Amino acid sequence: MVHFDSRGLLPEESGEKETVVGSDRTARQTRSCKVCRARKVRCDRIKPCHACCAHGYPSKCVYEPTSDEDPRPISQAEEIDYLRTEIRELTVRLNNREHRNRTQRRFVELKKLFESIRSAPLDVVDRIVSDIRTSKGEVIAVSGSSWEGVDVHDRALAPRSSCENYVDELVQDNGCAYVCSDQFDFNRSPSVSSDESSSGSSILCLTSTRPMLDIFIERFVDAFSPEVDVKSGQAGALRRAAEIRMFSPILTDAFETVSVAFFGRSIQDKGLEASGLCTYPRVLRSLQEALQDPERSKAESTLVTVILLMAFESVERTTQGSLSAHIQGALRLIEHRGAENHIYGVEHLLFAELRPYWVGAAIVNRTPSFLAQDEWKTIPWSANTTKKDILHHLLDLAVDIPAVLSQHDSLQSALESKILMSAHETAVKQTTLWNCIADLTHRFLQWKEAWVDNYEDGPQREVDAEPSDQFPIFRCRDLQTGATIIPPRFVYPNLRLAQTMCLYYSSRLVLSSIDTRPDHVSPAEQYELGCGICRSLEWYILTAPGNMINRLAFPVRVAWEVFPDGGPERTFIYEVLKLVEKRHALGLWGSAMPEFSPRASSPPKTG
């Protein structure tokens, strides 16, 4: 992290000064940003200032409007552009100097390689030749006497101990195991000095380290935060967060860790993937320290880091409970931060874009959620940073499901434990539960009539399903004849409506699973809701850019549970899970996502 000190650029000033013109007192000149003035600390007048960056609030560093003659805050971007220009000039000068010695250095490397092949045992020679053929000109490792000791090629991926848990008040379980590799060192200079080359083992890097990391991060951001229009769904939070990572060491480490691991998994390079895994425990420890600090725990960099680790676990899935631990930790962190800290900037985007995950996690918990409180339905949108759309109006209803599930579980627990309740008390509790289910079901139907039936771009359409190498065909049963049929698939006017309808189907399914009213949702209706999710998958998965398909993880898991074992419906979902895992390098989908099951008794299944 680069720290900028503007004290040498500006004259010494003690707080805010007053200027007097004649007998009139003019307004004080703004010398500090609003945050520093509120905290009563010295501000260096860079935008964003060092104090805001250090405390994890770069997006909140704002200066009140001043008159033309007032001094303006120095733009951090201008400082960065100047330093980047200086770095480029120095790099050119260094490269010119390096070019004069490059030929001789390469000759030394090739001579060592030749000596190794000429004098080493045959098994070592075979290994060196194999490495040369697979290196593709990127990294070549050679050793003058690798057979006399431990060579870089013989360094096994050493198992690491379980990572440290989240802070107790945020999550309870996060046991993960990792591997570490010394094959890639991203902190090493791309050029090798003469002293290094004489140490017996050296690495000749043909590409620069920092540009490689930038490429990895760009690849990760393109996958998890693709540039899409509003009707495709907001997806710019992590892209915005990547732009401010330089202001936070923990954020920089987190981006580099997840990006390297994701890139390695994407190209099926185990060594590169292991390099990202190696630094993962360090990021976890830094996150734990931030969560234990009362001020840093509310910083936007801490929230972004937790979200990045969620993305990391959707790729790697280090243990069965790791992703669930990060999601539940993020949910508790959001509650700890408060609704007022999700109104602006990256923090608002992370809350709004990932709100379906937070609501899904609350449903999985089956306990009343803070998200159902009015303040969480209104305050984050109070500044019109973004506007509520069809999806968020649906989520305003879905957040009430956890409380109804909790009410049902409490009644069932009382009945199963044979707690002495009078018939009247039992009837009252059952009637109360039924009324809650009926009311919420009615509100869902009202939402569909108001928002879907009158959607400005029109509802989804049915088109005939045709065999394709890109996607499996969905088959289901005709409930009247019992025959296996191929129903039409759904095509949507945009991705936002497709995501919203899948969440609508899954919300109705979860609610109907506890509906025992005389006029309850029938099994046939439940079956149709599950089929609605499956009929939407082909269009969404083939249309959604990057890893936006993760937004359907919860609906897919809910659909999985509504269908019986051994049926064509589960066979289809299993094929979809494996297809996504292979094409998008998402280990989460290959596991059948048991952590998204709203039924605590549902076992993880993979086929």
C-alpha cells in the first residue's frame, strides 16, 4: 500500500482559519474532509485523505463545497497518475539498463540448463525436459545440482493446518484446510540478479509479476462483477471495490489471493491455484483482527473482504461448511454495521446486489431475521443511490419467510416433545400459523399480479426445447398420465426478470413446504413451481455473463429438494451442476450446494 504525505506540499495549518473582509466575517474555509472534522483529527487534504483510507472509509471522504479562492483538496487520482508516470519512466530506464545484461544472463541460464541435462541422472533429465515442454515459455526452473538435494520440482504441496475461525460473535464454525506451494513467488522481482543466479537454483521469469497479478484480478472482476446494464441486474460492487483496494492492505491481499486461486482453477493450473490457497490463511487472520477491532469492523474494506472470501469459497469450496460460515459471518457483520452504513458507495452496492444471498441465508437459518425490520427495507435506499426494482419488492416479502418457518418449527417441536398443551392452545397456535402462511401467500400472488403480469418488457415466453450440445434437456412427468415429457423452456426479456422469477418460485416452494391448511398449495402446484425453476435455467445460464449464475444457486437447491430421487428432474439438475462446475470453475455447484438447503434435515447429494 502506498501512503501519500502532502505535508511537504502544503503550508502548516492549524485546523480551520477565518478570514475577515472589512467588518463582515466570511465562512470558514474548508481545510479538512467531513470525516476528519467530525473525528477532530488532522486531515492531509488529499482526496481521499490518508485518515479515511487508514480507517477503511475512502468512499466517505468528501469535502464541502468551497469558494473559488479557497484551496481545493488534492485529488488522490492525480497523485496516483503522477506516480504511475514516474514509475513508467523509471521502468523504461531500468529496462534499458537490464537489456544490456539480458543476453549474458540468459546465456548463463542456458549453460546451467545444458550442464544439468548433460550430467544429471536420466530420471532427473526426463523431469527437466518435461518441465521445459510444459512451461510454454512462461517460467523455466533449472538447477545445477538438483539431484544432490531437494529440487524445486520435488517440493510437495504441503498440507496446512485449519485456518482460524471467524470471531465468535460473527460465526461459529469455519474449519478449512489448505495447501501451500513455493512454485510461484509473486513478490519476487522478474529479473534475476547475478547473486541470485549463483545460488545453485534460479528462476527465469519471462513476464512481470505485478502485471500478472493485475491480469488475474481483472479476470476475477470480469467473472464476478461483469459490466451489465440495469435490466440485467446490478453487478458492479466488486468492480468498484477493486478500484479502492490500494487504500487497504487487507483488501489488496484478499483480491490477490482469490484472483490467483480463481485464475489457476480456471486454466487448471494446480501450482498457480495452490499459490492462491497458500496466502488464504493470512487473509483470514487479517480479517479476524479487523473484525475484533470496533472501528475497523465497520469499515467497508472489512465487508468487501468477507464478500471476496464468499466468492473464493464458491470457487474452491475448501470444506463443506466454509462457504456457509462466510455467508453467515457476512450476515452478522451487516447487522453489526447497521442499516445507515449501507446507504452510499461500495457498501450500498454490496448490500443491494447481494441481498438475495442475505435473504436466502436468513431462510436457511429458519429464525426471524433483522432484514424483515422496516429500517432494513427503507434506510439503505433513502438516498436514492439505487432504486428498488421488481426483485427488491419481492425480497421485501421473502424476508418474512424465516419468521413463519420459525413459528412452524416451534409448534412442531412442542408437538413432538409431547409438551402438555390443551387442545385449545394447540388450535390457537395452529390457526395463527395458518393465518400467517395464508397472508404471506396472498401477498406473493399480489406481487406477481402487480409486478410480473404488468412488467414493462413483458413476462417470460415459452419456446420449444431443442437438443443442444451446450445444455441438457429438461424432462419432467405429465402428472395426469405419468409419462415423461419435454416441456417448453422459458425465455425472458432480461436477466433481472429471470432471476426474480426463480426466486419467486423458490420462495413459494419454501413457504408451501410448511403449508398444512385445508386449502394448501397442492403437491401438483409445488411440482410446477420446481419445474418453473428448471425451465428457466438454460436461458439464464447461457445468457448470464461471468459468474452471475451464482445468483441462482439458492433456487436450484430448492428445486433439487422438491423432486424425488431417481427421477428425470434430479438427473437434469445434476447434469446442470456438473456443467456449471466445469465451465465456470465453481466448486460450489459441483457439490449440489447443501449449505443452501432451507431444510435442516436435507442431506447433501451429488446424484
